[in-house]
Amino acid sequence: MSLQDALAAIVATPCPAGERLHRLLRATWDWEMAEFPERATWNGVPGHDHRWSDRSRAAIERRRGELAAPLEAVRTLTVGQLSAADVLNRDLFLQECEQSIEEARWPFELLCLSQMDGVHQDPAQLLAAAPATSAADRGNLLARLLTLPTLIDQTIELLREGLARGVTPPQVVLRDVPRQVAQLLEGPARETPLLAPYVAAARHADGGPSGRGAETAGGRFLAEAERAFAAVVRPALERLHEFVARRYVPGARTTTGWRDLPDGEAWYAFKVREQTTTRLTPREIHAIGLEEVARIGAAMDAARRDSGFTGDFAAFCDFLRTDPRFYCTSPEQLLREFRDLCKRVDPQLPRLFRRLPRLPYGVCEVPAFSAESQTMAYYLPGSPEAGRPGWFFANTSKLDSRARWEFEALALHEAVPGHHLQIALAQELDLPEFRRHGGCNAYVEGWALYSEALGHEMGFYADPYSRFGQLSYEMWRAIRLVVDTGLHALGWTRQQAIDFFAAHTGKPLHDITVEVDRYLVWPAQALSYKIGELAIWRMRRAAEQSLGANFDLRGFHDELLGEGALPLELLDARMAAWIERRRASSG
């Protein structure tokens, strides 16, 4: 049954408006999980762990044809018959539907591979996150391995279409992709990153570290995975490598800005609205960024003076980039320092929050095959349903570019009280699935950037170098407002963006280059951090000013996190109502 038919049947069945809304939301969610089984695995939704999304042109157009069905179905509801909570659910769902329909104007599916993500990176992460404890789980893992070539070949066809239509990432950012693919083909099959989850599953099946004997359940499973890799996956990866190295990278566009794509100016304007949940234009955001760069720059210079350094700002940045004391000497040391730091953060959280998530998190290293093109760190959500913790991935490549004076701010952003705390709490809320597992980037990233500053209230940033690090990270996000809009709307060159970045921060040149290249393939995503953080600080200052001595920081945070990720305008209205309730109760 198509989504349109399923929703029409729900609309035709008599029931209260609230019940009908939730049935419509659930049917749409179930359709999305079936159409995008990778998302189902990440969200801990069972029944889809054996499949990949169908990326054929026919399937893409079929899905586009069904985008309007949920919008039309939910619009049949009478708003006056819904509770206040369900009015919010309806409004957020309609907003998502309208956004999806507008996004379908552009061929986003053609931009399905870059140095940041794609079929050469995403499957290894997904397979590692999939359930692997039962015989059925291992059967699902094998099924996905055997059908991975179909996904690879569908991706090649989309990339081929992108070349023909001039819709590709900039050529310069694709320079490492052939090597990223090649690394999946190096060495024995069981040593490829793609088979790491199968090695782990085999060990689990045998209850120990070996899983290598052909007679054991784990041994048989791993041997079958190695045969599948050799027979069908390796040839598909070789086809991908051949195409990417010989056709895709040489044929990719030599321009850099999003406005250089077909209808790119309107496409970028849409991405700005989507990522910031505001009506701000690229030029307005650019101006905000310049103001923030000036403000934060003055604070960074004060931290430089506090350190006792006698040279100018440029000399201080060079000192921070080159002095060995600021860099780890081994991957193990880097991971150990991040883990120790997170353990020092955890006991401080009750000072700022009444409610903490139950789901644990851990610290691990970015996979080696993608590390050199990845940023300093990232977070991947866990799943309470699947029993999977959240993971803070730290990059252990190029140790001479991983400055220790940045570690505190980075850990607070990616783990707690940043991404892990916010996302894990949202997963525990009694909300429709699309809200528990989704979210507005301006909220999610704005919260994580705001969380970095909370380190001051938890006793971190005790020395001028770590204070400079926190300010450097805030400056980094302010620079994004300038650079992202400069690249995609104002005609900046890549080198112009790198130079502006280098002039205002102490980050190593490698990090700066990787960051600018990230902005080139993820347009406007970088705007969400500072726009969201500034909005949260405006809300907090309004609450502090209005409530005075009655301001309760833990109450403010719990209210801010209590409905999951919201668009900034709705979040502002929610917090204004909380302020009024607090004023009334204390008056």
C-alpha cells in the first residue's frame, strides 16, 4: 500500500482528532523507516536492518511523488479539536512536510558523495551501529553486505547523472576521496573497515576474543562475510574507485560556491532558512558574523595578554600552533585525555540540570580511513531502543594539529552538556517519533555551542590557554557566519575563506582547510551554531533580567530542553511563557 493510500484510509476512519493525528504521524514515520532503513537502524527501529535505501532514479521519483500526501492528510484535521500539545505536533509536522516539498525542487540526491560522507564511509559506521548479538542480527549483517554492491552501483549512476547536469561538489574537496575508497580495499578482507563489525560480531557469537575457528558459529559467520566481501563487495568498491578516480573527480566542477550550481542562489537561500529556522538573509548573517568576530577577537586578545605572552596576536597564534607542550604525542594519549576530561565534566552536571539522560556515552577515535578529511571531532547519537550508547568521536590523525587547549571546549560541545545530553534527553521524551529523533540544527548546534560556555560555570577554562581555546571555538563559529555566506552567496574564493579564518584564530592550517572544505559541501549547516547560540543567550538574559533573584538556571535549562529540538521562534515563545509563569508564581 502506498503512503497516500495508507493516510487516506486513516482520514476516512472516524476517530477523535488527536488520535487521528497520531495515527497519521505514525504511518508517515513507518513509511520513512521502510524507505530509509539506515535511519531505522540508527533510531533503533527493528525490522529494517537487512536493507539499504533504494537510490534508483525510479524510487527517488516515487518518493518525491508521495511527499504531499502527509501534508494533505494532516490539513484535514480541525485544529480546534486538538490539545495544545497536539497543535504543536501538527504545526511542526506541517513545517517539516512543507520543507521537504520545497527541497524537492533541487536535485540534492546527486550530491551523495564527498570527502565528508557517502557510500564509501557511511556503510561502515552504520554496520558498526547495527544490532549484532543474535543469529538473526548476524543474518541481517550478511544480507546488508551482500546487497551493498547494489547501493554502490546506484550511487555511481547518480554521480554520473550529476556530472552530466553539472551538479557535483567542488573538485578541490574531492581530492582525498579516491584514497578513502582505496583504503577499504587494502590488506586482507577481515582488516577492511567494512568488516570490522563482522569481526566483532563473530567474537560475540563465540563468547570470546577469537571467533576464528571455522567450526564455531562466529568462525562460520566471519568466513561467510569474507567470502561475500571477496565475491561481490570488493569488485563493487573497485568499480567505485575506478569511476571516482578517473571520471568523477576529473569531471567535477571547478567552481566552489553553491550559487554556481543550477538555481544555486535560490537553493542556498533555502538551505539558510532550513538550517537557521529564521528569516535572516545571507547578507544579514554575514554582517552578524563580522560583528561577532570583532567582539570575540577583543576577548581573545585579552586572554593572550593574561597568558603573559609579549608578542602580538599573530605571534601568539603561531606559538600555540607550534609549541610541543600543546600537542599529544600518541593517539592513546589524546583519547585518554578526552576520556579523563569527560569524567571530570559528569559530576558537575547536577549543578546545571535537574534532569539528566539515562543513556551512557563513550569516547572513541575517528575511523582511520576517513580521519584526515574529517574535522577534529563529531558525535553520533545512541539509541535507547537498540541499547547503543552515544559516541564522541575524536580525531587521532595529524596529532600536530590537535591542540590540547581546545580539548575542554570540544568535549563540552560533543558530549556533555552538549550533543549527548540534549539528544539523549530528547530520545526519552513522550513525543511523536519524528520529534524525538529529529531536530532543528539551529537548536541542536546552538545548544552545543552554548554548552561550551557553560564550562565557565562548571570550573573549567582555569588557565588563559584553555580560555583562549574556548574563545577560539566561539570565534570559529562566528567566522563560519562570514565564510559560509561569503563562499556561497558573496562570491568569495576558497583561498579568501582560508585566509580570513587564519587571520582570526589560532587553529592549525590543516584544521582550517578541512573546515572550509566542509562548508563547501554542507552549505549553511555551519550557520546554525552561532545563530542558535545567540538566540539561546538572548533568552537566558531575558529570563535573568526579568526574574532577577528568582532566576533558576537549572529550571531554565530543563525548560529549554523539555520539548526537544524546536525552531528558534517557537523556542523563544516557549521560554517567554516560562518566564511569565515564573514571574506569576513568585509575585
